[in-house]
Amino acid sequence: MNKPFAVLPLHDSVCQPPTATQLVVDRGFRGLCHLGVFLILLLVVALVVEIGGKAVPGMQKYGTGFIAGTVWDPNQLQYGILPAIWGTLYSSLLALLIGGFFGVMMAIFLTQDFLPPRLAAVFRTIIELLAAIPSVVYGLWGIFVVIPAIRPLADWLHQTLGWLPFFKSSLSGPGLLPAALVLAIMILPTIAAVSQDALRAVPLKTKQAAYGMGATHWEAILKVMLPTAATGIFGALVLGLGRALGETMALAMLVGNSNQISLSLFSPANTLAALLALNFPEAGPAEVEVLMYASLVLMLITLVVNLVGSSIMLMSQQGAK
């Protein structure tokens, strides 16, 4: 009768069972990870409770009219954030279109053998350094460089295509387009870095199989690499959009801080983050309530965007499986 047997590992083998010290270290590390996750969740809950508690009086006083209102006049006790919501979503989506396109293109350029490895590392470091520039510096650069640079083109578009709603106003100073351009540069490092990781995660054999079937370099990139890394690239875009929704100082300096709803790329607008930053320093007790209400709305918008992005990524992963 055959009896099961086991081969004992040799003393110099790498396949040794974990020692008691290793087990203790492993369990301690797991405990620290669980504690860190719990503390992060606790911090989020505490943040929502603190802001929500201070926003409750404003919610009870103004209700949903605060969200649908279009006038912000503290002197008359009239508060409405619909133009700020519009400006937040409009500027963020414009920035995502611009920054997402160039971010993904940079990721392709730096990972698909267009440059020698050392030169690609230099460009990668330069792109990552963009994330270290303070927001207020971006704002000043936008005021003194971006706005004067795009004003001639904006004036020409307004004079030539002014019948289109996107160009119906002229660029007299701060506006949506300069804010979106600067915001696109600010989210560019995030999108490029995460997209590079997604493209590097594609197995090399996948690309080699495409070459073996006769695909050209660009065909392998566009028809094999990008679809395979689509989930990670979409995650990069969601992170970039979340970054754009919460940007404050650069937009406060560039968007114009005007409570109006317009499709024109050259008209001034407002955002929720800029509204909070500019009104909090001089806010009284009554105005703090509505500002907390506005911050709660901004948190809700960011949460919905991330939930929708996570759901789409989960469905795409399940479809790929």
C-alpha cells in the first residue's frame, strides 16, 4: 500500500518554513496595515461629521435653493452656488480633456521605446517635477504668461466665430480657458505617471505577439497596448479629475471669480474651491454656515466622481476577465 510522504527541505534550501520571528513580524505588519486603514476611514468620517455638523444650520435655512441659486450676495443674505458648481465641472472637464490627451501621449512616448532609457528617465523626472511647483506659482505664471499669450488667438476666435456659444465673449483677463490650461498642466504629472505604470504592467509577450502577427509599432501601441492598459489609464484620468475638482489657489487667481453660467471659454467664472478660499477669511458666523454647506457639496461631487470612476473600472475589469 502506497503511503504519502514528504521530502524534508535541506538546511541550506531557500524553501524553509517561516521562523517564529518572521511570523510575529508578519502579523505585526498586518496589524499595522489594518490600523492604518481604520485610521484613514476614521479621519474621513470625522471630517464629514465636522463639516456636516457646521453645515446643518445653513442647510436648514436655505435648503436646496442654495444649490439651485445663482446669486451670491452676503449683504442681502442671498447665497447660491449653481454658477460655482458649473464653473467647477466645466473647468475640470476642459482640463481633463487637455491634460488627459497630453498625459497619455507622454506615457506612450516614454514607455514605448521612442527614446533611449537614460533620456526617457530625464524627461520622466522633468514631468514629475511639475507636481512640486506650488499652486500660487502656477497662478502667477498664468496671469503674466498664459493670458497674454492666448489673448490674440482668443480675440481672433471671438471676431471670426463669435456666433458660436464657445467664443461669444472676448478674453479681457482671467477666464475659463486660461484656468483650464493651467489646471491641465497641474494634473499632467498625475495622469502621465499612472498611465506609465499601466503601460509598463502590460506583459512584454503581449507586445511581441502583436509584432509576430505583423503589426507595426503604432498598431501594436494603439490596438494592443492601449486597450490592455485601458483600466489603469482610466484610473489615471479619474485621479486627474479628482485633483482638478479640488484645486484652489491657481483657479482663484485665473478663473475670474464671477458668478455666471456661460459656455464661452473666454468669460470669467467661479469654482467652489475658489469661492471657499476667497470668502472664508472675512466670513462671519452666518456666512460660515453656507460656506460649510458649499464645502459639503464639493465633497459630494468629488465622491460621486470617484464612485462612478471606480464602478466603470470594476465593470471593465470584470468584462476583461
